[in-house]
Amino acid sequence: MSLLVAASRSSSSSRVLSSAFTKRVIVGQGTLAASFASSAATTDYDSTEFPDYVLRAPTTDVTTLSNGLRVGSETTIGAETATVGVWIDSGSRYETSANNGAAHFLEHMAFKGTSNRTQKQLEEQIENMGGHLNAYTSREQTAYFAKVFKQDVPTAIEIIADILLNSKLDQVAIDRERDVILREMEEVNKNQEELVLDHLHSTAFQGSSLGRTILGSEQNIRSLTRDQLVEYVTTQYTAPRMVVSGAGAIDHTQLCDLADQHFGSLPTTSGGVDVSMEPAVFTGSDYRVKFNSEDVAYMAIAFPTASWTSEYAFPLMLMQLLLGSYDRASGMGANYASNLCQDVAENELAYSLNTFNTHYKDTGLFGVYAVMPDNKVDDCSWYIMNNLIRLVHSVGDDEVERAKVSLKAAMLMNLDGHNNVAEEIGRSLLNYGRRMTPAEVFSRIDTVTTDDIKATAYKFFNDKDHSLAAVGGIHELPDYTWFRRHSYWLRY
């Protein structure tokens, strides 16, 4: 199976984003990237182009308190429940090698009792309200949120403030929780997809905080001290780094008053401690663990891309849908719209395949994760690389239009439910400094052209270094230089 070899250079239009993309979608003044972060942005699109349900989308109210804490909410008329929570600009990226795992450890400790409530009292109070309290830790953010009846919103905010700011961090509970987290680590390590993606970050951003796992190393889990956890809270949990978010049966004025009451005493600075994240330095490399006894291979290959606020963010989202996802158990056969998924289905190359597009504050990872029979690894690798680089040269207008419709649908579906809306408000205020309306999102999607897709693919994929992680029956997996050679086409 030979790849047609390449090389005339792509035209200038495929190397730089078209002026239509960089100018037509401007919100406010300046470049597209700058417009993401503009909190006072005004729109420049023709509202008559959008469906009524897009134009009638509820507004997002945002208020900044005197200490820098931001409060954002979306009210749903007639709703009887609400989701409220706190999103914090802090995760494993803000840790050092010495305290890696602290953010996740604190997530566990938050539910073990405070200076005002025992663990039992906390659990009973939430249960008696019929509420649900939850939390998660990612590489760049931590969130604590609750879903409750509208009359219980004040209590929910008070409880979240209590577990965040008054957690007891009892030494006996800390020691007990070490075993819980270690068992969680064992479960994560059994999930090959999570494990491979952790290895992918580790090799792609080796030596930097973005390459460390969210759970932390086993050594750190066993050795983290109470003092380290307390220090993490006092330096990371400052008002400007936090957002109180609510959706559903929410009164914005009430939410602001509650935030001021319970979070108004938060410090505005980290007390002179440097809490900036380490820059993400990408290293072209791979990580492989071969088991000759296994007949299934798990592989993820990725290229470094762009941040949340980059002008390339929306083309990358569309490219993710252009490549698509495949599952042999779905019954779709070869009837996928994606060329890559058709190739995989027709040649029975994989059990499943997913395209991922992950953004961070200063970088991103775009790639493909595949679960394959061990005797299909070589062929599947060829088709993955061929379809990635095809985006540089021959992606069609019809494909792009279909991806636009899919992306709009996915974004609207993601707004179903108060939990999703509250999370989007929290993440958007931390990442962009504001929340984009559905109409603005539709406008940004519509303005991406096929040439913009080619330009983005050329910038990030064409003849570029990659990172790769693979585990299992990978004896057919080509070496690094093979993938590197297949990151471009040679044409005459």
C-alpha cells in the first residue's frame, strides 16, 4: 500500500486563514483571538440568518464582585431546580512535582467534614434536600457543584462554601483517603483509554506540569501532607481565580448576594506565592508498552495545536467532526459520513476509533485514539495518517458543511440540562472571560471556509512532529520515523 508522494507546496491560501475567517467573525475590535477574551464584545453578524430558537436563547448575567470573584448565571423561566457551583482556575497544571495530586486529593477531602459539619451531617443535609453534590478535577480546572430545588439554592451555596473554605482536613481522614485514591488509580489503570491518554500527555509534555497525571504519582498519594493541602488551598483558592455559576431556577441578584456573603472574604492575591502554571513545551516522542500475549492494541497519536482562545479553535472543532468516531458495535457498517470511518469499517481495521480535540490555556492536542486487533495495527495506522493529511489537500466543501451542521447540533445538545449550562458558564468565564451566545457560536462556525480547514491542517499536521502512546498487542505498530514520514504527501 503506497502513499502517493508529494510535493508541491500548498497555495498561500491554505497556509494562512482566509481574511474572511479572521475578519468577518470579529466580535468587538481587533483579531479573532482577541475577541474571545473581550468581556464587552459586540456582535457583527446578521441576526436574520439564524433560527428563532438560537436568537431566543436565554441571556447570561455576569457580575464581578469587589474582591474579583465573578458570578455568572442563566435563568430558565418556570424551572423548579437549579445547578449552582464554583469553578476554580486550578488543577494539576498548577502543581509541582512535589505536590502533584493535591487538587484531586482536596476534592476527596472536601466531603469528609468541615469545621461546621461532620461528614455524616453533610451527607444527611444534602440527602434531606433531595440534592446531588459533586466535584471533579481536570488538568486546568476544579469544580464543586450541586443540583437542588430552587428554594434550596442558598443552602447549596453555603454548603459549597463550607466544604471549600472550611474543610477540616483531619489527619486520620487524610490517611484513610490515601487508600481510596490508590484504589481509584488501580481502576483508572484498568481503563486502557484513560491510561493511554495519560501516557500521551506524559510523553507529549514531558518535564512539564501538563504532562503529569491528575491523580498524582503513587509516591505522592502516599506522602502528601496536611500542610501541603492547606498551602494549596490558601494559594490557589483566591477570588479572581474563581467563578460562582448557576443555571435553572436562579435569581442573579440573589446569587450575587449569596456569593458575596459566603465568598466575599476570599483573598484577592496568593500572598506573594507564584501560582502561575508552567508553560507547555511539546516534545515529539512516543511511549510504547508491548504485551505479546495480548491481541488488542490501544493507540493514541496527537499533534500539538492551539489554545481555547486561538483563531484556530473553531476550525479544529470542525476537523474533529470531519474525521469522526467509529464503533464496530454501532451497526452503522460503512455508512459513516467520515472518510476515515468508512475506511476503518470497510477494511475492519478497528473495534473503535475516536478523534479528540483538547484545548488548554496555551496549547492543545488533536489526534486519534484507536482500539484495534493486533494484526490490523499497521494498516489502521496508515489510514489514520492518510486521512489526517488529506485535510491539508483534498477536504471537500460538502464535508465541511456537514461538519458545521453536526457541530451546531452538538453544541445545542450540550446545553440540555442545568448541569451542562452551569458548567459551560463556569468554564467560559475562566477560559474566555465571558460566555459566547449561541448566535455568536453559529456565526463563528458559519464563517469557517474549506480553505480555513486546509490552512489549519497545514499549520498543525503537515510535516510536523507528533506524540504517540500505545499499549497492548502493538508488535505491528510502525516506528516513530514511519509516522513522521507519513505526516506529509509528496506530489509532483
